[in-house]
Amino acid sequence: MPSSRYDVLVQCPFYLNDACFPKRNIRKITCEGISDGSNLVLQFQHVRDFHRQMENYCCRFYDKCMVYRMLMQKYEEI
């Protein structure tokens, strides 16, 4: 069962989960980390920035995302 409204829409292979609770000041996206056993968390100050990242990068054009590009380099070096 999806844990957020974006779970079924995300296309990025490095996405792990997200949380958006503006009243609790939580707006974050968790991605695979740069080393084994680590995660990378993007935390946003504004709800609109969180939604923009999710909709434009995680769900659509993930190959344009700077996090995706960085993580792809990790696999290309292997």
C-alpha cells in the first residue's frame, strides 16, 4: 500500500520514500545514498519546493535530477 500520494507515480530508481506534513514542518524526500547502507535526505523549507521536486524530477524527468546524476556516477565507476 502506498505511503504517500506520489508512491505510485515515482519513476526514479533511487527514490526510497517521502514525507510531507507541513503543520509539523516535515517535507523530505529520501533517496539511495552514496555509499552502501546509507540514505540521502532532501529536506525542503517550503511545501511548493517539495512538490516541485517530486512532480518534476522524481515522477517525470528523473534523469535531469542532480541527485540521480550523482548516484549514476556511483554505478558507472564500478
